[in-house]
Amino acid sequence: MKKVQIGIIGGTGLGEVLLKEAGGETVDVATPYGPPAGPPIVANWEGIDVAFLSRHGPGHCFNPTMVPYRANIFTMKKLGVQAVIASGATGSLREEIRPTDLVVCDQVIDKTLHRTNTFFDEGVVAHVEFADPFCPWLGGVLRDVGKNADTTVHPKGTYVCMEGPQFSTRAESQLHRQWGADLIGMTCMPEAKLAREAELCYALLALPTDYDCWRPADPAVGAAELLREILGNLQRVSQNALSLIREALKAIETPLPPCRCREALKSAIWTDKSRIEPAIRERLEPLISRHLAD
Ligand SMILES: [Zn+2]
């Protein structure tokens, strides 16, 4: 199988756009966690081999709780991917982050409750560092190209990841603002944690489509009209994200520069190597084999 270096995980909006835009060939990948949300598409884009994955699968069939996050990240690892650009539709918690702007996130607050958030749940214990959840190098590439973009690209933002699928109450929305958060979404966790465990660089581009519920809605705007506006924003912000990602791919030099994300397991495996069962070694081979070599 051809090795690719860059993965793109498209969330709501961008996932659909990417599947149409990507061209390329569909590949089948099996993982110990079942199949990914949909078959990844491998294509050469802007001179670089890229693997695309639609987070919610073709037709948007997996809700945020049910997305096969482990299979998705493991698939990227098996394809040889070293760095992932992920996107996610969000609500904005700040007046200055307007719908259809883009945000390169730098922090996250994890409020998810019902998702398996590790590859190291049995047979081997690992504790990766996660103080900075997103890759500084890959985020830096997005920030740099964002300076010349036609759309406003905010260079940082704190993303609250909630379980969903329902949206926040007004009290929760106001609480998230008081916490200092800038965006609310449902999907970057456990994805970013799993990417770190898989030693992938991972950057998150947030796509704000609305102001969540903290901001009083205009009483003159009806519910149907509001929904139309949000869907229109989703289309526009997805196109903005697509343009920015294309520019980022042009700016990425290969071979990729070294990054500490890709060494995340170096001192993180606490289990005595001699006690890791062959079945576990085999299951996690793409993730841990180089750290278990004597
Ligand atoms: Zn990195």
C-alpha cells in the first residue's frame, strides 16, 4: 500500500465537500477496532499524497458519540500518515469569532462522557503528555497561511468538547464562556487524544457556524430562517476551510520537520515490556512496535 504523510479528517460540512473534491482512490483498511467511518480516499493534492476520511462517514451516519474514533485514527496510522489536519463545525462563544471565520485551536476542555478515549485500555499502560493538545508545528503552518487568507483566521481558541448530540442549555453556554472557552463542538475528543497516542501531529481547524445559545437571537428571525442561515454558514465556512487547507498543503515541506508529537510514546509506556502479551503487541503493532524493540 502506498504510504501517505498527511491525513485530513473532515467533520460536518467539510467531510462532504472533501469526498466530492478529493478524486483519488478509495482504499480498504481493517483495524482491530473495526472499519473506519468510511473508506479513506488517497489522492495527490497540491503535490502531496493525502488520505481523506469523513469523520461521520458517507451520508453522515455516525453521531458524535458513535463515530469510530479509534478505527479512524488507527486507519491513518496504518496508511503511514504522520500529521492530521482535522476540521469540526462549532458554535462560537465569542462575539469576535463570527460565523464563517476559521479558528486554529490551541486548547481544549473535554466534557465527553461516553467514549473510549485510549488505545491503551488493556494489557499495556501508557500516559502521554497532553498539556498542549494540538501540534504547534502543524497549527503554525495553518496560522501562517491564514495570515494571507481571504477569510479571518483566528490563530488560537479554546474548544469545549461536549457529548451531545443535543446542543447546550443557555446556562451551560454561559458557563463555557466564563471558563474562557471560545468554541463549542462535539467531536475533537477523543480524536486529538488518540492522535497523540498514535504519535500523529494533529491540528484542529474549527468552523464556526453560529453563536451557540448564549447570544440572544434576533426575535424577528424565525426558526426556519435561522436554520437556513446556519446551513448557509456551514457551506461557506467549509469552502473557507478547504481553501486554507489547500494553502497549508502547499506550504508543508517534505520530509516533514521533526516534531515532539511523533515521539509522544517515547517515555509514556509504563508497563514492563516483558509483561506485554503477544496478542496486545500484535494488536497495537503500528503504534508501539518501535518502542518495544530492544
Ligand atoms: Zn506535531
